[in-house]
Amino acid sequence: MIKRYSQYNSKCKIKELSPVEFELCSRLAKQVRYGGNPELKMHPGDFSLTPPSGARPGKSLCDAVNIFSKKIALQHLQSGLRRGLISERFHGDWPQNIWSVTENGFPLEAQLENQETGAYHGYPMPESDPLASEIIRLWTTLNDPI
């Protein structure tokens, strides 16, 4: 995977959640949407993006971790929310970032693209991102309540 940039956002922190906040995440998991970004797709799958794909050099592509279905992308978002892997930064009711891990152990990051609809776009995290190993570690310790 091509390194997407040399510096990572040091302000991006994982939120420590109270039991009430976990309940909020569970409710958000039922409302979250996956929008997508054509710059992160080589093969458009069923994402209905305009343009269908427009992979940019240096971007982390979903194709690299075999995510070609909007349904699967949404399931990763929902699972990340239910486990409480969200950022401290919020826009309205929605966290700026949600993290998840694929069945094959690849960490994913999603960014809020529309706070009115709760829509996100996501991408695989590069191994060089220091937060990636922390996401994997937390993923294995947190249970998805569903």
C-alpha cells in the first residue's frame, strides 16, 4: 500500500466511553450511513458513486482490503460504533471518526462526510499510522454486543 502522507493527525484520539455513551453508540449504529468516496475506489462495486471510481495515487484504497460492497462497508461502520471505537471530536451527534477491523485483521478508519445524515466514507489505515496498531489491539479486547 502506498504511504498516503508522512504525518498523521496527532489530534485524532480515541474516546473513552462511559456506559451511557456506549448506549448512544449503539443507537447511532442503527442510523449510520455509508456514502463513499470515488477517490478511494479502483473498482466501484455497488457504491453508486459519481464518478464510479477515480482512485488517486497515494490514497488508501478499499480494494486493497477487498471491500467492494456498500453493505460490508456499512457493517464495518456499525461494528466500530457498537464497540465504541470513535474519536473524541464530534460534529453534532456524530463522531468525526469511527474505526473498525476487517475479518482479516486490517484496520479501517471512517470520516464523517455529512453530519445531517450521519454518512461516512472509509479507507484502510496504513501500517505506518501509529493509531492502526492501537485500533487492532482495542478491537481484540472489545466485544461487539450483537
